[in-house]
Amino acid sequence: MSQFESLTKYIPMLREDHFGEWVIDQENDGTDEHPIQMPFVNYSETVRHFIEDVYTFAEHHQEMELTRYREILKENGIEGIPNDMENVDISNLNAQCVLALIMGVVRAERFCDGAIFNFFKNGTMLKCLERLDCFE
């Protein structure tokens, strides 16, 4: 098994996956008896497993220093994750920086439901994984 295979194995799956869908409360009216549930993304099983595997990879590859993902990105001139990730030229980034991008987006999801949804939908996450695949 190559170093990044636990993540790059998702490449074919993400090409076929629907990723998830936004769930927006259309039933409740916002009264005390019927409070409106905040919108959230119900991610596909593939995306949920991918997120788990990103954390597992970081835990098993301490040498990548992914707990420092913000600093790694800043050192590479990338700020504003996840907002600017779509505009980053991934083609010249090293593996650590690509992993830091992925970690930045995954971490953003912990603080804001749906933060990574567009990165799956618009293919940016797939591009990151394809770049990692180049290093294997």
C-alpha cells in the first residue's frame, strides 16, 4: 500500500458519488412549539468515510505535521481556507501542502455545516486527490 492510498482510493468513488444534499426544514414555522431546524448537509457515506480517513491519515503520518495545516498553507502563500481553495493552483503544490488544503477544508466542516460540500461538488477535492496520486 502506498503512502496516500488510504485517501487516493476515493478518486473513483468521488467521480461517481452524489456527495450529499442540503436538508432545509420546510415543516416547522419557527414558533416555540415548532422551532426551525438549522440547515445542514446530509453527506453521502463516501464523504463521511473520507472525512474519517483524513483524520486517520493525519494521526498515522505525524511527519506530515497536518496539525499545522494553517501554517503550512501560509508558508505556501495560501490563506483564506476554505474560501480560496477553489482558486489555488494545485498542480505545483507538494504533497504536504495538498494534504494541508484537504485538512483545512475538513476542519472547516467542524465549525460550519456544509463548508466542504462545494469542494466535492465542483471537483476541487477530486483534483487534490489526483495531485496526491502523482506522488505515489
